[in-house]
Amino acid sequence: MLKNKSYIGIAFIVLIFGIYAVPKIVSRIQNGAVVKGNRLDKVDSGMSSEESLVKIGPAPKFELINQDNKKINNATYKGKVYVLEFFFTTCPSICPKMNQSMLVLEKKFFGNPNFGIVSITIDPKHDTPEVLKSHAELLGVKSSNWNFLTGDRQTIFDLANKGFNLYAGENSKVSGGFEHSGMFALIDKNGNIRCRKDEFGNPILYYDGLEKAGVRDIQQDISVLLAE
């Protein structure tokens, strides 16, 4: 008899719990809030940029001339997050798409004094400061922190191939006479090259400036670095 009363008591407790808790659980499922809670929220938001973005190493040193005949170097971008590319103004293939991707980034972060862009020509013989200035005007560039740079040919090729490991070369067999990488480098406020990891946990090193996904990813990571 006592045993039966114990079962009845347990059943009564389960019934009361069900009446109280089940409606709340159903409501959370319907609102998509099943995993929301103080502990889980804290775990999800606790990752810092140091953990989410890999630090590859310091960006190589450079000093070149911009579209306004001013010397620009690493120190110019100290305290700024910036994106760097190699291109040339007469490029008939990937450069126009890269320029458009950079314009997307300029628009996204326009007015932020801590963001900048560096576009370095690999055809300095043709791309004088005057030519680069005309090119910037043709693109509709508005940011004072977007510098188009030119200088000594060998210095630029060494900077691309040995410094950033972003391929650039002269090739008379291809349209335009030059070939180069379509990737963008992301540099943080302290002058370090930074990047995210791929699905396997490996650093991607650089961002694809020709694909929407690459531009989307670098936008997200620029925001992370600006918040540091």
C-alpha cells in the first residue's frame, strides 16, 4: 500500500512539472530559442579576434610613390586596418573585377579613418603617378586612405613575390603582358598580415578578390580587426 502511494506521489510530481514546463519548452522551440541561455550565450560570444583570425606575420616593408607623388610606406598605415592588392591599370582580365571588389570595401567602410586600401601597380613603366591618379578618378575613388602606388619595377616584383608571396610576373604571351594573383592581403593595426581559417582549421593566408564569398569574408574580418 505504501509502495503504491509512493508511485502516486511521483506521478503527481511529474504531472505538475509537465503542466509547468512543457508549454515553455514548446514556446522556446517555436521561437527558435531552444539554445539561448546565459551560459551558452557567453560561450558563443567569448571568442576574441586573436582566436578567430590567424596572425601570419609582419607585412613586408615598402616605400613607394602614390597618385599624388607622395611617399607612402608602412608607417602611413600604422594604427589602420588595410587591404593590399597588386594590379595594373591596362589589365584586360582580372584587375577590373579586383578594382570593383575594392570599391565595395571602400563603400562599406567609407568615413572610417582607421581603414585604408593599397593598390600597387606591377607595370610602373606605364603606371606613373599621373596615370594612377586618372585611374582613381575613373573608378570614382573617394577615400583619402586609398593609395595607388608605383615605383621601381624590381622592388615591386620582389615585394609581391618574395614579400607577400602574391605572384606577379611579366608574360608577353598573355593579354596585357603581365599576370598576377587576384588575392587580397589583410593587414591589422599593428602591421601584421591576418586571415581566417578554412573549414579544416588551416589559415587561408589571403582573400579571393574575384569572388563574392572572398569579399564577404574579408569585410567580416575587417570589422573584427577594426574593433580591436
